[in-house]
Amino acid sequence: YLYNNRYAGDKVIRLVPETEGEAHVLKNICHQFKVDLWQPSSISYVSEGTVTDVHIPQNGSQILLAFLQQANIQYTVLIADLQKALEKGNSLRAQRNRR
Amino acid sequence: SLPGYSYEVYHSLEEIQNWMHYLNKTHPGLIHMFSIGKSYEGRSLFILKLGRRSRAYKRAVWIDCGIHAREWIGPAFCQWFVKEALQTYRSDPAMRKMLNHLYFYIMPVFNVDGYHFSWTNDRFWRKTRSRNSRFRCRGVDANRNWKVNWCDEGASFHPCDDTYCGPFPESEPEVKAVAHFLRKRRKHIRAYLSFHAYAQMLLYPYSYKYAKIPNFSCVESAAYNAVIALHSAYGVRYRHGPASSTLYVSSGSSMDWAYKNGIPYAFAFELRDTGHFGFLLPESLIKPTCTETMLAVKNITMHLLKKC
């Protein structure tokens, strides 16, 4: 596996806080779960309406998503499994090289 | 080009450096490769000087890619630009004019340590790989480390943050080396272009404040025409404007530093996409992304060659 399979089960989700309250909750969750922010580049930018893409590790994702649902914060899953996405990219490359 | 070298796949740092050495050997009339220093981990910071050699005075454009390690489409574009320049120098009048009248200093991988680390350990690493004995976290955000409103809004003093500005401005040897190079040549350099991902934007100063730059109308028209040219390829829309209002306020960026140091046109590209794949932009999208971005860069360059 690429990167020793470290991204297995990791997800990337998108959230767009609809209120400052939601933005505040989101900031707290990001601090608490030490997530990897893809966009924007810093949590300090997150406010109402900010498109926020977050890479969440497999081991925290269930609790984190539960938090979000409890806080009634909508989210969409951009990448369901980062490891699979990485492996897929790699296999496509191998196919290309063979071709 | 390097036999069998594909510009439609992502390449490791070693492959990119071999590619640079090869072009340096095979295109002495148009390409000169040199190093401007060493990275924190001791890797060479290679630059390609692209353009027809001439004794006459020539202005220059600086292009850097890969300030943030995980943004792989940046280095891919830098390589694509060089390949297109070499392949179309004779056939494309615009490219011939660009390379006859200007030099292009191209840094395919700015953050060489971080890029290598993103291939070997952490695909989503962003920062450099410097150490600070007092903290366990490594790396500085090389786009918050420049001496322009350093470590103000949009940057963090905390070494574990992704936007860590560093212990002091130009603390990162990579930033220091590029700043030193640009400072020495700033009277010659007309434009500074830095390539990032992802957001599909073309940004110009200021990042660190909401204010208009003195040559706003010229820069705005160059940016506007550039995103129109980019859109003409595949219909992809890029937003453009001052970074502070188009994206967010951030201090210590290379683009603001370049502008503050007298380079009249400073841009930061945020390439594809807008989040569908994010940093994992598939290799199948390298070609369309680089093709459209090429149109924007050529448009900006032709703008430089005219009076505004």
C-alpha cells in the first residue's frame, strides 16, 4: 500500500457553516480532533459561508461526524476513502505506463 | 525532451531534477540550469533560466511552483511550461517573442524537502521540513515566511499550525535563497508568478491588507484578460482579484513580498480544482489544467511586453 496504508478510511468532507454559531462549533471540533484543513489554509478563516474542506482521520471520523450531526451542521463527503483514492491514482498511472 | 518523460503524470523530485539536468544538456541555447542554494535538508534549489541567450539587456519573469508540498499540480505546470516553451519556440510567434525578449526563471519545486516528504511519508504535507529544537512540530509555511507584514493576520506563531510563519522572516533557507536571488535582480524582473492549488483563482496584491495597489488598473486588466484566455480552453472559470478580498487576508506571502520589492506584476495562481479532488487532482487532468493555465501565463507575459 502507498504511504503504508496510513490514509485507509480517512475522509475529506466539505462544510459551509450557515451561521457564526456553526462556524464556532466547527472551529472547536477542528481543534479538538486535530484535523487536516485542506481549505481554507487556516481555521482562523472559517466563518459563516466559508467553504471548508477537512481531511478527517479514520479513527476519529465516526465521532466527529456524530458531533456534526448532533450540532445539525450539514456536510458532504468529497472523498470517502483517501487511501482508495490514492491507490486508484497509482493504478491508473501503472496502466498508462503499461500502455 | 527526456525520452519517455511524460508531462501528464506526477514526477518525484528525483525525476524532476534528472529532467532538468537533461534539458540543460540538450538545450544550451535556450536553457541554463543553476542552483541558488540549499534547502534545510541540504537539497539543491535548482532554477532553469529559459530564453534565448543574448548579450543585450533582457527583462525577466520569475515562476515558482510547489511552495506548498502537497499541491502537486504546481510542479506539473512548471514542467509543462518549459516543455511547451521548448516545443513551440520555433512554431509559435508569441512564444518566440517571449523567449527572445524575456528570460524566464523557473523553479519547478520551491519546497524540495516538503515535496519529497509528500512522496515518501505524508501525501498531504504542506510546510517545509525545518526543525525547531524547542517544539516537536516541524516545518514552516513558506508562504507566510516572507518579510512583508510578517506573521500578522492569517499567519500563526504556533509551530504546529499549518500557517506557521516561522521563528523570524526568511528563516527558511529556501525562502532566504529565493528572496536573495530576486532582490539582486529585481530591476530586471517584471513579473513574479507563483503556482498553488486548489481554488481556481488568479490573485494579485495585496494579501495582507484591503487596499488597492498603485498600478491596479494595469494589473487588473492583465488578470482579467488572463482568466478570459484560460476560460477559452475548456470553459473553466477562474475568479480573479486582490488576494485579500478574493481569497482571504494573509501576511508574509511571496506575492506581496515580490510586489513590495518593486516587481510590478505579482500573481498567485490557485490551479484546479475547487474541491472535487482537491490535492488529489488526477493525472488525467494535468493536461487540460496545464493547457488552460499556459494560455493565462502567455497572456500575462504578452501584456508585460506592451506598455500599459
